[in-house]
Amino acid sequence: MSNIIELQDLCKEFKDKRVLDNISLKIPVGSIFGLIGPNGAGKTTLIRILLGLYRPSSGSFIINTQHKDGIKKNIGFMLHSTGLYPALTCYENLALYARIYRLDKEKERIEDLLELVGLQEYRDEKAQILSKGMRQKLVLARAILHNPELLILDEPTVGLEVEIKVWFRNFISDYVSEGKKTVLISSHELSELEKICTDIAILRKGKIVKEYNKVDLMETSLEELYLKSGESDWQ
Amino acid sequence: MTILRKELKLIYGNKVFILMKVFFSLVYCAVGFLTKVLYEELGSDPGIVFYFIFVYPLSLTLLMLNLYPIAQEITEQVNGGIENILATGYSLKKLLMAKSLALFLPIYTPAALMLLIIIGWSKYYLAGFLSLILLLPLLIGSIAVNYISGILLTPNPGLLRSKISFSAVLVIFVLTYGPVLSYQVFGYSLDRAVSIVIAILLSLLAVFQAYRKINKISIEEIIMGAVYS
Ligand SMILES: Nc1ncnc2c1ncn2[C@@H]1O[C@H](COP(=O)(O)OP(=O)(O)O)[C@@H](O)[C@H]1O
Ligand SMILES: [Mg+2]
């Protein structure tokens, strides 16, 4: 199976602090790859590097997707910050990105997506009136607006209600199974990833301490694997 | 273009800003007309015209800058608007230019109105149009670039505004008192042409400074500025 992302000895330092330490990873096409680790492990830093927001201090990575004029037309993302403009409507918030991605049939696509995430009634409401869960749905709609091959999600459901978490999970499984998509999703909540991921890497203190695939996950619970991976911290 | 449109929409969605802009446009226009009275009172001294053509619009620019709706810039930082846009691969330079242009337009237009009025009655075409289409746009443009790139790096726009105001006041000072000072120190007054040349040099300097800013600023710096300060 070919890989959509490959990381080779990737390191990131901020001043003298090493935040990512020799990360090597391969993320296969068609997987839902979970990046799990406690707060401060370096998940967001790694994701920012993949999105071209930070430059690695050393090492390298490749992402096998097609780009055009520098715009990453085949990568969708959700970050900690929503990036929504509170003063713009739901429609306008999506339209801004539709123009950045130069979509044709912008209007139809946006309407479809608003319906898909259940926000069609809020089409012309300003983003500031949305609840947190609705905002995340709008951001998710924005992430898949251009129908990207690769979705990179940084703790997309942190702090949301259970119903919405479940909805999200199902949505992402469907998204992957319907068209040949790959998802990289980070979280510090095990339950979020266990149910849907095909592969999991555990990141602690900037190091990948363990990697598991579906078969491992079927045999042992992720909780057990996760706790075991942290054992050395206690010794 | 996309970003420029969004910025303008955000700026002009702000009612306070629109009111302020209308108010300032009126002030600028009034100044344009009143200089004529001043001019006649002072025995048709062209110095007054040159002052209002070269120096005065800058001081009003500073005032306008202070009214710019800063809140949305800050929320853009807090909500990560910038980070999300840059994550699409959108060019940082284009983004800076668009945001600066969005700031430039509402500041430049009232000043241009005033200049047109002054040119209209004074008939100082050369000086007037030189300022209108060269010096003023360069200066206001550079101020806008400096301001925007500064604001993306700091969550403390107040300090930034003070810094920019300080340099602009310095420029105004040099332009107004330069000729007087030169008379006192060197014993001869600067020709108006020399003042104009100084104005041109200063605006080129401002452009150079803005150019350097644009080339120096990096995405990493912007994101770190937003999160870690
Ligand atoms: N811009 C930065 N400057 C300095 N330290 C940083 C910066 N970004 C992240 N860090 C540090 O790197 C570590 C990993 O952070 P992060 O990637 O946000 O972790 P996670 O997303 O797993 O919670 C943390 O200790 C954090 O303090
Ligand atoms: Mg994080």
C-alpha cells in the first residue's frame, strides 16, 4: 500500500527546547491515522509542520498530493483555532475559502455542505451566534469544501458534547469509506480514536513511542496500550 | 482579491468606522475649503498651500489610523483566521498586501478629496498632483504595510500605533520645521523645491522600510506571536 505522508527523522526545536524528536512515520493511503498523546506532546506542532506553517528544524517529510499555484487543493484541515469570522455569515465564511480554493460551482457546493452538516437554516446567520458544536460543524464543512484527499484534524472534537462527538466520528468514517480519503486525526482522548482509527501512533514528549495497526487494536484495548506506552514515565 | 474583499466587507460592516470615515471625509473637505480663507488672510502666501499639500494630510492620516477598527484584527488573531488562511497555502505576501490595501483605501480617499479641493482653488498643479499620486500614496501605503505586519506579530496594537505615530510625527516635524531650522542654522532658507525633494526621499525611505518588513516576516513568527505572548 502506498503512503500519503512520510516523515523522516523530523525534529523541531523552539530555541533550545526540542518539541519533536526524530519522528519517522508512514501514513498509508486510505487510513484513519490517529495521533494520540497527552497535552504538550507535540501533536499540534507536528500538524503545523505538515501544513507548512512551521518549518522543521531538521529531517524531512513528503505529502503525496497534488497542489496548484501553492494552494493545497488536496488537503483539508481543522486546527485548534476555528478561523471563522464572527461578523461573516456561515455562507460567507465558506465562500471565502471556496474562492481561495478557486472552486467552480461555489454556490451549489456550499449549499450542499451546509445541508450535509445540518446548518442550512443558519446559512445567512453570522457565525458569532453559533454554538460551539455548530461552529465545529461549520469548520468541518470548510475542511471538506474542496473535497480533499487528505484531511488533517487537530483535536476536532475537544470540549464538545457527546452527541456531537459521535456525529463527528460517524461523519469521518463515512467520508473515508465513500471516496478514497485519508484522515490524520490527533487527540488526547482515547475513546475518540479507538472506534474509528485504522492505525494509531502514540506521541509522548515529542517522540513516537508506539505504533499500532487495526490488528493490534482488536487484540488489546487502546487504553491498555496507551497506559503501557507511558509506563517508563513512572519509573 | 478574495482577501481584500473580505477585509473591506469586515471594515465596512463596522458602523462606527463608517460614521468616522464620513466624519473625517467631511473634516478633510472642510480643511480643503478653509485653507483658501487662510491663504487670502495671509496675503496669498503659497507656503500655506504647500503645508496643506504635503504635511497636513499626514497628520490626519495618523488620526484615521487610530480609528481603524482594531478589534477585528485582534479577533482574527484569537480565532486564528490568519493561521487557517495560511494553512491553505495562500501566500503570506499576498495576504499582507490585501490587508494593507484594505487599510490604505479608507485612509487615502478622504485625504485625496481634500487635496483635489486645494488643487482646485490654488492651481498648484505640479505640487498638488505630485503629492496626490506619488508622495501621499507612498507614505500612507508604507504606514499601512508597517501597521498591518506589526499587528500580525503583536497582540498589543496600542504600542505599535505609538511607534508608527512617533515616526510619522518625526516626518511631519522635518517637513514643517526643516526649512525654518535650516534658516536658523545655516543662515539660508530652503527652497520649496528642496522641501519637495526631502518629502520624496522620506517617502521612498518609508517604502523601503515597508518592503523590508514584508520580506522579513514569516508565517512561523505570526503564529507564535498570536499564541505565545
Ligand atoms: N511556538 C512555540 N514556542 C515555544 N514552545 C512551543 C511553541 N509551540 C509549542 N511549544 C511547546 O511545544 C510543546 C508541544 O506543544 P504542542 O505541539 O502544542 O502539543 P500538543 O498539541 O500535543 O498539546 C509544548 O511543550 C509547548 O509548550
Ligand atoms: Mg494541540
